[in-house]
Amino acid sequence: MFTRNETRRIFVRGVPIGGGSPVTVQSMTSTDTRDVEKTVLQIQALVAAGCEMVRLAVPNREAALALAEIRRVVETPLIADIHFDHNLALMAIEAGVDKLRINPGNIGAASKVREVAAAARERGIPIRVGVNAGSLKAELLERFGRPSPEALVESAIEEVDLLDDLGFTDVCVSIKSSNVTETIEAYTLFAERRNNPLHIGITEAGTLRYGVIKSACGIGAILSRQIGDTIRVSLTADPVEEVFAGISILKAMGIRKYGPEIISCPSCGRTEIDIIELAGEVERRAALLREPLTLAVMGCVVNGPGEAREADYGIAGGKGFGLLFRKGEVVSKVEEKDLVDELFALIERDGRE
């Protein structure tokens, strides 16, 4: 099996994908690409949230033409999402995008794929072959009976081999289904056969609440197998939420460090302070920090002091008060109403020293 360290490395506007590079977080704009102003504003919001690459839908010539205007004001790596019309891919390349997402099986004859590959090679633009369970070719569905993991992998192999035969090897692959276990199996099977860098995710994961859980299960399981080089959490929600979820998954897996991580205990009958409100306020305030700190918010004396001592900073609550910890040492005893302020004042003081 080809793991993250063993996949081929490609570059998207200087950002490496594969070959042991940091796993990157992507999202996709939900605006009409033809509306340049709204699209640029959304890209800026995504980047501010931590997005490292942004994909844009290019369904027609007007959208393709808008890409050049967007490129002039956006430095973030841009990926053009192309279906059915190879001319849109050529226009996107000319507009200055940094990567193409195509399905060679739906943009026409091999001569058209060859034309796109030649133009991409000339500009140093990689291609993502995107295979989804909902868009498999009829012959594969007939052969396998359904969009099984084996059918998804076979589709991806066919398309990668087509580009390989054309001498184009800067290829990233995604093999997505809305079924978590089948997606995990599909990526595992593909990683056993090819060393292309992999863009992973659960397609059509759903609305914010359930979609995040579903994506975390699938993406986390795939990453735990040392498979996957870049991710997107696909949600029926503001795409900024996709970025927050993607970053959180990588943090939880210990793969990337993005600012503070909050450790907090569940509320129970032993808790004598408002731990839910306390943890929520710490999380809100911590969102402004960029240092990779661990902050513990504990509600009682059972697990609180021990867990807080393992964190960079921590609070262990009592009745109307709490203990403030730094690196396992008690700093002070603080009234409940002042705990959050004192915690962040301590972090700020330490940062100045």
C-alpha cells in the first residue's frame, strides 16, 4: 500500500500535495462564479478560516471568463471544476487557475483529453481525477452491478491510466461516495495499486450537524490508515464551516497543529460550576489565538486537576471558584466569574515574556 509518505508529490501554486507533505484543507465556493465580487469575498472568508485551496464551479463560458478577473485579485491556489466541455478546461488554464478537477470520461474523446493534458503540462498545472459513486459510466455499473468500491477504483484506474498514456503524471485522485464504509474501502483499494496523491472526503455528507460527524468518521478512518494527502469536508452549509470541520479533523488526528486545542470534561452531577458556559467561552476566546496550545477546562476534582496538569494551561473548577494551571503547576485560585479572563491574561503575559 502506498502511504502518505510514498505518494507522488505534485504542486498547486507552490503548495505541495503528496510525498509526505502536510495534509491540506480545501473547500469550494457556493457562489455563482460569474459574480466576481461575491466569489472573491467568499474566497477571502475561506482563506481567513484556514482554507489552503479553493475550488470553483465552471459550468459555462461566462464562468470561465470570470476566472481571469478572480485570479487578478486572489493569490490563493484556485481549482477549476470542469465537466462535459473540454473547452472550459482550456479557458480555465488560460485564465490562470492552478489545478483542474476533471473526469476524463465525460469531457469527450481521447483527443480532447490529450488537448487538455498538453495545455496543463505546458503551464505546470496538475489535474485531479474525480470519481463519484453517482457518476460512474454505464459499462462499469453493468459490470459491477452497482457503484461498489471496486467499481469506483476501476473507474479511477482507467482515467489515471489514460492520462499516464498521454505522458501526464501530475495527477491527484479522489474516489468519493456518500457511504462511509465503502469510501474507506475504495481509497484503501486504490492506495494498494497506485501512488497518486489522494484527495479524500465523503461526498454529499449532509447538513452541518450530521455531515460533520459523517465526514469525521470517514476522513478520520482513511487518514488513520496513512492514506490521504488533501481533504474536503462536503457539507450542505456555508463553506467556511467545511474549513472549520476539516481543520478540526486534522487537529483531532494529530496530523496538523492549528491554534489551540480545547480539552473539556462532560457535565455531570459532580460539577459545581457552569462548565458548559465556561468551556464555550474558552473556545470562543481561544479562536483568536494561533499558537498550538492545549487548554483544559475541567469541572470537578475527580479528573480535573490531573487533566489540567497535562495541558499547557488549564482550569479545574470547584464551587464558585477554580484553580488555574500552567504546565502542571497551580498558578492561582480564582473566582468563577474571573476564570476565563485570568486564563487568557496568563497566556498573554507568558507570550510577552
